[in-house]
Amino acid sequence: MRILESDIRGDRIKKLISAGLIVSFMLAGFPVLAQEEAKKGASEKAYEHASDKAVFNRVSDWFATIGKSGEEKEKILAERKAERAAKRVEKELKRAEKEKEAKKAREGMEEKARKQKESVEKMDSDAGGLMKGQKKAKGRNK
């Protein structure tokens, strides 16, 4: 009788351990899945500031021209160089546009600050005039 009970307990323990392992393996993958999908290789900033002679541009050009004839290589390299130049110009235009918007916003804020300062100064001068009038009225009452 004791042999049967121990076998049943052993089976339950085996099943429990198996289920625990399966659950732990499933949960182990969640942190990896929760990450944003990152682009492998060089970062965006590296691509942004890279010249045509950067390593990753040369390597990708090399892969693109493997097995091509001389004319095809030159054509592919010229196209890729033109695409990179166009992307740089586009990024430069976007950057200039953002700077222009920031400058407009800054100028608008400066204008608002100037108007606020003028209104505060006017309020101070009006309040100063009222205070003088009150002092004169007090002096007459005495």
C-alpha cells in the first residue's frame, strides 16, 4: 500500500515539476518580447553623421556590387551615393525647418514677455499714481 502511495506522490511531483519548468520557460521569453524591435547594426545617429566613405556604407555597397560588371558597379554606386545625398539634404531641410519653427516660437515668446513687462510697468505706474493721490488725501484730512 505504501509503495502505491509513494508512486502516486512521485507522479504528482514529476507533473508539478514539469509544469513549473514549462511555465518558467514560457515566462522567460516575455522580457525579450517586450522590448521594442531594434534595428541591428549601427545606430541611427551613426548613419546620420556618416559620410559615403563610412565602413557600413562601403560594406553595403560592396555587397550590392558583388558579381557585377564594371559598368554595373559604377551605376549602382552612383545611385546609392545619390540616394544617400538626397537623404542628407532631406534631413538637413527638416532640421532647418525645425530650427525656423523654434526661432518663430522663441520670437513669439519674447514678444509676449515684452508685452507682459509693459503691462506690469503700466500697472505699477498707475498704482504709484493712486498711492500718491491717497497720500495727498490723507495729508488734507489731518
